[in-house]
Amino acid sequence: MQYSGQRIHPRERLDCAIELLSGVRVVADVGCDHGRLSCALVQRKVAERCIAIDISEPSLKKAERLICRIGLQDRIETRLGDGLSPLAAGEADALAILGMGGTLMTEILDVQPPLKGAVKCVLQPMRGAEGIRRWLFERNYPVLGDRVVLDAGRYYQVFSVGQPQRESQSLPLGWPADCFLLGYTAFQEREPLMKPLAERMLATTRRKLKTQRADALLQQAAQLEQILANWENEP
């Protein structure tokens, strides 16, 4: 994140999250860290107001200093607490949960009402994307948007989900059975950077298979090979 005067210029992964959050009024930034996402959302007028939440008091203090520095105290509220516990149901119409592991994300989202009543949630797992994607699919959370961004040489998956639906979801034609390594919606839409990410993941898996023949690695390699083999087919 860089500053130009009082203006915040997010890097690619946060920029993508901001785009997926468009059309909302109040955003709860869960695990806000330094508060940069909240500040950028309000500065760009993507959100009218943000609630910045973090379990770490030192991180929240950093967010408060940034908010004061750019004069957004009346638009961004900070709250100390674990996950969604500081948030009342219906208080935010969107959630942002970025930069943490997929397992922790499932723990945060395991609440009632779903998404604490928000209409959408944007997620950017640093690791364990398979776990959070599977958890959401099994509970019928629809994927609204699914992107892959390249930021400082690393690929990030950034996606949004809506309120869970009554109907069970199905995986698209050409997608490997029981595969949640990557986004099937991104595959359907042929998200441009998904292919190089799948190629990088497959190369890593094949390197691991040279020293260990685990069934999970063999399955992962087969799934990635199927995704890449079907990439050029019409969605």
C-alpha cells in the first residue's frame, strides 16, 4: 500500500476486493489489520461506512492512526474482537475477510444468521483455499464473483459469495469431481490468470510427487491436469 498525499492506492489483491465489494453501503472489514481496505473503500466511495474489526489491539491501534491521519473518523468505526462477534446481525450489508487461512475463515463464517445478515462476503485466503471453498459449496453459498490476481509475483484467489440458497449446487461440465483447489466459477468464466495459477500449482505438485507418492498429491495432479485439458473447450 502506498500513499499519495492523503490518498491510498491499494495493491492488486485489495483493488480486486474493492471491485467485488461494489454496490454495498456498509462493509465490515474483518481482520482489518492496518485498516487500509476500509480507508480505500470509503475514499473511493465504494462504501458509505466501514466497521473495521480485529482481534489484535496493536493492529487496531494502527488502523485508528491511519483513519485519523486521513480524516475518516466519522465514516470508519473500529472494534476490538474475534471474528464476527463484535458485529450485530444486519449491521453490515457486506463482509470482507482477507489475508488469512481458509480454516480460520470457516470458523469465522460459522455463525447465525449466515454472514450476519450481509448480502455478500468477499474472501481472499492466503492458504487453505480448498477448505473454505468446499465449506461454502456444501452449505450452498453461491459464488457471485471469482478472480485471480497477480500481486508482487504471487497469485491470489479473490472471490465473493452471497446468502446460502435452498437448492444444492452442482459443479460445471468439465470440472473435476470433488475439486475445490480453484474456483469452478472462475473456470466457467475463463478468468485469465486462473490458467497460469493452475499451471504453477501443477508444477509444484509434480515436484512433490518426485519425493512422496501420497494419494492426495496424485489426486491433486489429476484434477489440475483435467482443468488445464478442458481450458480451451467452450464454457
